[in-house]
Amino acid sequence: MNTIHILDCTLRDGGYCNQWKFGFDNTKKITKSLVDANVDIIECGFLTNKVIYNKEITKFTSIEELAKVIPNDRKGKIFVAMMNFGEYSIDDLPDCDGSSIDGIRVAFHKKDLKDALELCKKIKEKGYLIFVQAMVSLSYTDEEFLSLIRSMNVIEPYAFYIVDSFGMMKQKNLIRLFYMIENNLMEGVWIGFHSHNNMQLAYSNAQSLVDTQTNRNIIIDSSVYGMGRGAGNLNTELFVEYLNENVGGAYNLKPLLTVIDEILNGFYQKNYWGYSLPNYISAVHWAHPNYAGYLSEKNTLTVEAMDEIFSMMPQEKKFEFDKEYIDYLYVQYMAAGEAQEGHLADLKGKISGKKLLLIAPGKSSGVESDKIKAFSAQDGIVTVSINFDYPECEADYIFLSNLRRFRELPRDKQRKCIVTSNITTSSAFIQTSYYDLLLPLEAVKDNAGLMAIQFFISLGVLEFYLAGFDGYSYDVRQNYADHSMEMITKKAMIDAMNEGMSEVLNTLREKVSIKLITEKKHIQ
């Protein structure tokens, strides 16, 4: 009968959710709680030369730094760290003397296979338990995977892993790979499984390994509260309960629940993780989850549009995240539609010599609605709402670059819309080039309000008044007058968007007059 061991990777994989900023005291509490919970193997974070050591984060530059977060009483537990291939010099790694971590997990992509296996040999020679993590196991053909297994028989690692990096592995895939390893890997080497939850299969896949007929030791990775990149991981607290109930596990649940309550729930509230449609779409296409995160943060795409963008990617580009490439694909997709500007002359005539009031959906558009209505009622004002139909007064036009928002409008409202060419429709008043209105700054490249200003500048408007152009608050409830438009966005992205909006507006002010009529908030 197999023996199941849990490796908790909260402090490493969970770090993708909080930039590894667990805090030194919290890190020590987590490692102690995992020991108290009787978790078998505890991963403390990354070992890397790519950062400057900061005790508040779980990226470490030396074995000595790692030792500081390991409890004095280990109670026989194994402590490890992960090393991404190419991110740590083997010359900086001392021989293992038992004072710090016991083992190192080496993660690598297929293109680095040969050199990564040489690194594994050298780490093992220094006395560490070596865990071989060949990322995206399903990217290997059967023959390539068998060759990799044969390499393990030369290295003789402590554990060899099946790695479901993108959360795309079905039970049939897992069991097929498992028995390839079982039948070809030398006896004594443990088999590990690392999963993600993009398709909600981490828990059921882990159960299927529990039920396999083997005499092997099996390691199953999990994280407390499922904390991990994108869709997250198998939940440690759920799986230990399953093992206790079904296979005689001796894990203590209470310390894990305390960690959730006192530490992890705070991180979750700030930057949630878990199942989402974008992460599901990335898994269906066997693609890196960072692509899903990038497209989702644009807040301009429907799920169908994301699916179409993934379909544009050749398989060889899916396994490693390439930000420049996905940005290129995004722009190409958004710019694919054709401009239809038959009513452009009519629009020019209606706005010629007029002042333009642009109303964005920021919180102030609701709070200061009386001021906006009074201003819009003045002579010589043309009113344009941005990406929504302003409910407090009838706008002359609606400018939209967001397909989802356009679809939500009644048909009669669509007839006065000025839309960018990424929105496929025959009912809009004008369809103008998305590509021509793009901004140079990444964070606000296709910000609808700024694109609208550029569009109307091209038509000769010289005087703009802005309402609801608030920028973005960390408190999502403060961002929109209409709560149904609220979106959760990472703090770093919020900062970048506010800075980008301020910079672009200041640049545009050199060409035309731009004034805010609502209270200034997060932009300058």
C-alpha cells in the first residue's frame, strides 16, 4: 500500500498572491503551525540570487536566511526550498549540515532539461535531498517523458514530480504519467504531484493518487487555504481532513485553521485567488496562467474574446509567459475590426466650436451629479459619457471601447454610440480605429476616457471638461458610481493606472484645455 505525504507550499507558491510579503513573524508562525499540524514536508520559499534579502518576504538568498524561519523543534519534519533553474549559483550553496533546510526542489522548463539535471546532481553531491520538478509534465511526449525518467535512474533523486503547472491535467493524464513512472523509475525514489486548480480538479486528482495500487511513497503538494497563483492549489486543510478520515492520517487541523483566520484571510481579502473563468480558459488551451491574468486585468474582454485570443497562440508560445507576445496578440485582436466612419462629418458639424463634457463612471459622477447636470445644461456643451450610459442626464453620445459594456446597452442607446473597432456591430453611430487611439503607456494603453479625448482632439475639439475621471482607489467600493461596474485590481496595477492617467492628461493639456469639474481624487 502506498504511503501519502503532504508537502505544504504556502510560503512559496502562495507568495504569487502577495509578492511573498508574508512578514517575518507570520512566516515563523506558519512554519510552526505546519509542524504542529504534522505536515510532513514544509516549503519555506524560494532560494534565489535575483533579489536582495528582506526578512519580510519568503525569497531567500542563502541557507542561513532560511534557517531563521525554521522552528527550533522540527519534530522530524523535512524543510525544503525551491530553486528555479538559472536563478541561483551552485557556488553559493554550502554543503548541507542539518542547520537549515534539508532539501531543494529544482524547477525547470523542458528547454533547460540537460543543464537542470546537471544542477540537480551537484546539489545532491552537497548532501541535500533533491526534488526534481520538470514543469508542465504534459508538454513532454511519452518518449521524452520516459527519457526523463531514465535520467532519474542515474541521478537517484529523493523525489521525482508530476507537475501540473497550468491546472489542465485530467485524471486519465495523471494516472497515465504515474504508471509510466511507477514502471520505469528505480525503486526507492518517491513520486510527487504538484497541481493547480484551474479546472477544479486538484482535489479529485489527489484522491486518485491515494487510491493507486503501489508500494511507493507519494508526495502531494498543497497550500493552506489553497493559496497560490491564479486558481490556487489543492487546499492543505481539506486534504488532511480527507486523509485523516479515509487512510488513517494523523494530521491536526486546528493549527491550519488558525493560520487561515489570523494570517491568510487578510491576504485573500486584498488579492483573492481561486477558480475563475479566465484561469479555466488558460487551462483548456494548455497555456501559462499568467496569460489569463494579463488578459483579465485589461477589463475590456469578454470570456469569449479571451478564448479567441488563446486560439491565436501557437502551442510553442503557450508554455512560458511572454508579456510582449501577449500584448502584441491583445492589440492585434482588438484592432482587427474595421472603422466605419460614415457619420464622421455629421459629428464634426455638431461639435464644431463647442465645449465637450466627458463623463466617466467614477464615483464622483454619482456623488456630484447635480454639478454635472447643471454644467451639461449650459449653452455650447456637448455631453459624452464614457463606457456607460450616464443615468443622471441624457448624454449626446456614448464613447465605448468595452464590448461587454456595449452589449449591456439597449438597442436605441447603441445608435448614438461612438465605438472603437474592436467592437463588432452595425448599430453604432460611428466605429473608429482602436489602433489609432492607443496610448504609449502600458498601464493606460487603451483607457477609454483617454482614447475618447484623443478621438475628439482629432476632430478639432479644443476645450474639454471632465467629470468622473477619478482614477482608482485600493478600496473597490470607491471606484464607480454604479457598484455593478466594480472590479478587483491589484494595487500595483492601480498605482500604474493612476500615474499613467496623470501623465497622459498632462501631456494632452499641452495641446488643448482640459479641466476637471468634479473633485480631484487619484489623478493629478
